[in-house]
Amino acid sequence: MRYYIEERTIELANYITENKCTVRDAAKKFGISKSTVHKDVTERLLSINPALAQNTKAVLEENKSERHIRGGEATKKKYSEKNKGRI
């Protein structure tokens, strides 16, 4: 594997674990696609650094279990702001 890919993979994993952020947040921060981030931290990282892969997987699983809650909150916020002017 090319060195820059390994380096990017480790940086992404560290960013996700330190900030408890989502794949989407990491992709935005690094300026790459969500699918690239996902492939890096779920497939490539396992062969590069298994311990870091475990930590990253735990954060991703937590995000996955909470995503329906975040989606509901975003929808609630959207419509409450939209209807502020109405009585």
C-alpha cells in the first residue's frame, strides 16, 4: 500500500477517535469523500494498526446507534425554525 494512504488512514482514525466525530465530519475536515473515509477506517486500518482500528470501530458503532436520534433532532430543529413566524 502506498505510504500516503497509510498516513491518511491513521490521521483519519486518530481524528475520529479523538473528536468522537462521524465519517461525514471527518470527510469534510480532510476534504475527501465519505466512502474513502469509510474504506480507510474499516478496511485498510485493520492491517495497518489493529488496536487503533478497534478504538475507531467503537466510535463508529456508537455513532451508528445514535444516528436516528440526531436525524430526529435535526428534523425537529428544521421545522421549529421554519414555523417560528407562524402562530
